[in-house]
Amino acid sequence: MSFESASYNDQFQYVLLQILTRLSIYLRHVSYWGYKASVEHPQIVSVIITLLGLFITFFLIKKLVQLIINTTVFVLKLWIAIALVFLVYKLFDRGTLFFTEDLNYFYHNLEISQNWSGSIRSIDTLITKVINQARFLLKLLLSTYLKDNEFLTFFRD
């Protein structure tokens, strides 16, 4: 039976056997050289093994730190997504998500967007408007969670 007419499984086993045979020959030579080097130059071999161990340790620690960072970022993204879903649910549940007076006021009275197309006279005016809109948004978000309006006196316009 020739190699071309053999089944795929037989061809695969033949190739695998050839690879393993070559690998065992190379490993036998390497192990002989390693044994010979450890007998003739033990200090050099110990330094090489120590450096190899340090390299492997550094690689593993680097991968572990990357795993911890990626996991932390994923957990933070998941937490933020859950918090946003909860916020939208709470706003919708209290009826303050769509077409309320506060949101209409906020969207229709945005003076910042009008200033981007025209000329901005002063950076201070723009910063003041941004701060006022941010205070309004914070007041709107806090009012959805807090029933007591006395806390919001700090954010009075």
C-alpha cells in the first residue's frame, strides 16, 4: 500500500510518527548536551536555569497583572451598565423619563449648543453655562431618587 492510496487516518498517523521520531532524536541529543554541560560547567548551567526561571516568572506575573486589569475593567463596565439600566428603569417607573417639564426645559433651553455655532464672547460665560447645565442635570437626577427636596437646596439656581 502506497502513501497516496492510504486513508487520511493512516496518513495522519504516519506523519505523526515521523514527527515524534525526529523530536525524540533531538530531545536525546539535547538531554545529552545538558547532562554533559551540567557535569563540566555546573555554575554556568545554574545561572542559565536561574535566568530561565526568572524569565518564566516575569512572563507569568505580567500575564497575571494583565488578567487582573482586564477583569477589573470588565467588572467596572458591567457595574456602570447595570447602574445605567437601573437609572433608566427608575426614571421610567417614576414617569420622569419622557416629556416631563424638567427634561423639556433642559433640552429646549440649552444655550451651550447655540453658542457652538455662533461666536463665543467669553470663555467664562461658556464655563458658567456648562456649570449651570451640569447643576441642573445633577438636580434632575437627584430629584428622581430623593423624595425630600430639602437636600436639593444646595443646588438652588
